[in-house]
Amino acid sequence: MGTLNLRLPEKLDARLSEFAKLKEISRSELARTALEKFLSEMEREKLLAGIVEAARFLATDAIARAESISIAEEFAVSDSEALDISEGRKPADPEPRKWWK
């Protein structure tokens, strides 16, 4: 396990100590948990920013938009059929059809 030495402002140090005592865990464990949560949130924000960037590209590039709509239309039938099967509105095929070429 790696080691991190960290200088904290007095007020933050006091808050860390108080909360660790309240939760009956070590200051180190509390700091690890907080850091893990922070890093997970940062990774999530980065992923969402990438999704937004891709969506903006698709919205502004006519060729990419047309291609994405075409792909979505191809899968709409399969998605609807899978939903019908999973919700019991349609029995599953005993022998699945070969959808690949």
C-alpha cells in the first residue's frame, strides 16, 4: 500500500478528526474513503463529458447523425423483440435466427 503525507489546514484537520471519531474509524480510513469517492466522481464527470461531446458531434455532423439514426433503426426491431420476450408478450424462438452474415 502506498503512503501519502498531507498537510491540512487546522480547521480541515479538526473536521477530519471529529468525523473519524464519530464514525469510529481511523483518520486514514476516512481520508481513503473520501479520496476514493472524489476520484470516482471525477472519472464519472470525465465519462459524461465525453458522452456530451459525442452527442454534440452527432447533432452537428449531418453524415454522422444520419449513420447513427440508421444504426438505431436497425437495432430498434431487435430491441423491441427482446423486450417483448423478456416481458412474456412473445415466446422465445426455440432456435434463434442467424442475424450475422
